[in-house]
Amino acid sequence: MWDPQQYLTFDDHRSRPFFELLNRIGAERPRRVVDLGCGPGHLTGALAQRWPEAIVEASDSSPEMVAAARARGVHATLLDVRDWQPEADTDVVVTNAVLQWVPGHPDLLRRWSAELPAGAWLALQVPGNFDAPSHSSIREVAGRPHWKDRLAATGILEARSVLEPTEYAALFAAAGLAVDAWETTYVQRLSGDDPVLTWVTGTALRPVRDALDDAEWNRFTGELGALLRAAYPQQPDGGTWMPFRRVFAVAHRH
């Protein structure tokens, strides 16, 4: 179960890659703009502001996120991204920090590339930090004997699979699209107690939270927090530096 408020705890940091992605889309007057995996809808409005004449279509697979988006006035629908198919007038598709949750998503990208109309833009951003301590520490704790069987079904022991920028570029080029692919590592300054633990609680740890009762959750996060504090020490000024790598690709069908 996704918690929209927990997800928005670090809204500035989570929003920055979205705007970097948006700035690389060259569409001028798209007919339909699609936000796949809109989350709580806090960024969907930026699409409507940039292209006020377009139909803005938004969806997410989480009922909690869809409810939060609707509360913001976003006309969001409940939809698994794997089931989405573009309408004939879809000129821009944005999928921001979504496809890392979808095994086999390169096949989705190939299908969408073939189905989108001439002139369409397809823009994606995925985290590229699954080997960073923020995530490897989760797998380390989840793999301990007293947690492994309890959490095996959550998939948390498996590293999320995303491609390298060059691989996304090759995928889109093979589909006949022009492509701009790149990566950015944001050196994020977080504040508060156990800020990296708080960060991953809103994203990577959701399957763990859903699988454990409150007492188990407290024990798990106690073990994880110790590892994260060692990997991301608090600085003398009270802040904590957390490097976060993101992978981007913007493809255009001529």
C-alpha cells in the first residue's frame, strides 16, 4: 500500500528529475499528453501548464495514489502501466520513476514505440541507484536468516532491473526513433533523524512494510537504520549527503 504523504516527504528532491526530463521534450502543441504512473498527481499539473490546449491523461496502479491525485483535481484513473495503450492522438508520454517497478519494461517501450503516432515523444526517468548502499543495505537485512523466508515473496531480495542510458538509446534507435539519453547523479542534502531511512520508507520499503506487522517493522527498520547511518553519516551541520543516480531517455518519432 502506497502512502502519498510519505512519498511527498522529499518532494523537492523527487520532483527535480521530472522537470529535467520535461525540459528535454520538444513537443509544441500536442493533442494528448499522458502521465503514466502519476503518483499523487503533484506533477501532473505541470504538464497541463506547459501544454494548456492538450488533453492530459493520468493514471497510476495504486488506489491510494489515484485518490490523492483526484483530491488535487487531477482526473486520474486506476491502471496498470502494462495494460496502457496509446490513443491515436497521443503526442507526449511521460513515465517518471515508474518503470523500475515493471519487470520486462523494455518490451513495453518497444511496443509503445511502434504504437505511437508520427511526431510523438516518449520520455522516461528511472532510478539508477539500485547498487547504492540505500538499496543494497535493504537486501542485506532482508536476506538475514530471521527475515529471508518472511520477505522472500515481496521480491525485495531481487535488485530492480533498469537499463543503462546507452541501452535505452539503443532500444529506441532500433525502433526507429531519435533519442536523447543521459544520466544525472544528484547529491541530495537530507535533514532530520535517519533521513535516508525515511527516504526509502516512501519507495523501496513499501513491499516490506506491507508484509510486516508493526513490531516486525520496527525491528527491521532498526537493523536497516544502523547500516544506513554508517553508509550515510550525518555531517557536522546536521545534514546528510545522499548521492542519487537517475537515468533518462527522451525518444521522438519523426
